[in-house]
Amino acid sequence: MYSLKTQVLLLTAILSAIALVGCIFELSSGNPDWGTIPTWAILLTSIPVGVASFVTAVKLARQSLDS
């Protein structure tokens, strides 16, 4: 069974991906609801957070399978 930490990391990766797609749609509309700077900040933050949390979750899951 996977640990709670792995599940939380996967949830974080999913939410980051949703935020990324939402920011892209907001910026492509030309007039983001929260403004351009906050939307870009969320977009640029969600990329490394999503990738890092996904990679870490996969590593933890593989470790739990090997044990």
C-alpha cells in the first residue's frame, strides 16, 4: 500500500497541473480574472511544483514496491 505522503504528493501534482492549464486558458483569453502578473506567477510556480511532486511520488511508490 502506498503511503499517505505519496498520495499527498500525487494530489499536489494533479492540482498543479490543473492550475497550469487554467492559467494558460486565462492568459490566452487576453484578460485574466486575477490579472496578468498573478496568473503568470501561478503558472511559473505550478510547473516546478508539479514536476517535483510527481517525480518524488513515483520514487516513493517504487521504493515501497521494492520493499
